[in-house]
Amino acid sequence: MVWEVVTDQAWADARPSWSFYAFLTLATMIAGIAVVLDSSVLVVGAMVVGPEFGAVAAVATGLALREWRLVAGGLRLLVLGFALAIAITALFALAARAAGWIDPGSLTAPRPLTAFIWKPDRWSFVVALLAGTAGTLSLTAGRSNALVGVFISVTTVPAAGNLALALALWVPSEMGGAALQLVVNLSGMLLAGVVTLVVQRAVWHHVGRRGSQRPATALRKLQALRSYSASRSRTTPASRSASSWAWSAAPASTITRTSGSVPDGRSSTRPVPASSTSTCCTAASTRSS
């Protein structure tokens, strides 16, 4: 895993943009409508549209790598983003109340499908931990398809929508619960992200050290093989010269020199150069003449 790539992505996610504010506001408004209609389908839709996990991952990356400017940028984006989304959703809720579409009873009425949004429990934190771990792994491993499941698992955006309606319609009994649900989910994802990144960094550092030792061992073996080959190349020509000398000397040593075996004009049976042969032939022809 290349940490420079992870850091660059975190900086990109912590940078304010109109798209982040727009998608978060739209998701919060969808969640508000889901609360009024008690629609679990709209709750899931709001979760998918919400872009907040990128900022959460940026804060976790900054904490894990001790990039404090990154932490500050991600936290600022989350606070401003949710504040703006809740404020705009509350304004639309006030407009809907003025038009007679909703009233405080829209929140206080039984909502079996969406009542969990403003009632956090221990499972809310557990789910946030699991979703934060899965989301961080999906970002570092390049498996972005797993992020959809992370968005659906956490209740950040629905809690923001419920809080906006509770403020607009002034239902204090749901304000605290919705705000606590938002904080629990963000805190769980942030904690899980930091722990996951720290563990990943430690594991990859250990793997990198073991991987760096293996090439060194292979290099030593290669150097030993080259030294052996060089020593073989130095000794082989000497042995070949000795063998050639032995084979050339063997025929001359086995010939018995007799008086009848030496040709005329020759004092030895050893081969003579071409110039010497021509001289001997000239001398022989002179004697015969």
C-alpha cells in the first residue's frame, strides 16, 4: 500500500467543495422526508447520497499519520457541512409547516420504521465501528464498491434530518436523541478508521522489512555464483594449456631415434618449418647432381 496515495486522497476529501455541501444538504432533506413519511426506503436513499464518509476518513488519516492540518480540515468540513445541511433542511421544514404539510405530530406519531434514528443504543456504536473499518479498508485497498454498504450501515445523515425536523417543529424529546445518534456514528467511524490505519501501517512496515531482507539474500547468492564462475574461467585456460602441452609432447617422446629413421639432411625427427624443408630439399638436389 502506497501511503502517499492514501494521504493525497485524504487531502482531496478534506477540501471544501460545492458538491460536498450540495450532496450532504440534499441527503439530509431526503432523510427529513423519510422521517415524516416513516419510509425506510428513503432512509436508505439518504444514506447512499450522503458524502460524509470521505471527510471522516480524512480526519482518521490525519490522526493516524499525525497530519494535524489534515485533521483540522476534515473536522471543519464535517462541522460546517452538517450545520449547513441541518439549517437548510430546518428552513424547508418551517416552510412546509407554514404550508400546513407537517406539524409536531408528524414526529411524535408512532414511527416503527424510522424511530431508531433518534434512539441510539450500544448497537449503534458497534455498527459504526464495523462500518468505519470496512470503509477504511475499502479506501486503502481500492475497493470502492464496498463503500455503498458503509453508507447504508451508518445513521449519520438520517440523524441530521431528524434533528433538523425536531428543531423546526420544536420537539425537544427528539433533539437530544438525534444529536447523540449523529455523534455516536461519527465517533465510531472515526475511531475505527484510526485503528485500522495504524494497524495497516504497522503490518505493511513489517512486511516491507522482511521483503527488503529477501533481495539482500538473493544478491549475496548471486555474487557468490559470479565469484565461482570467475574463478572457473581463470583456471580453465591454464588447464587447457597444460593438456595441449602434454598431447603435443607425447608423440615426440615415444619415437625411438635410430640412424636409419632420420631422413637425409635432418638431424631430428621433429617437424621443421616450411623454410627449413625447402632448404633441405635444395641441398639434396645439389648432392645428387
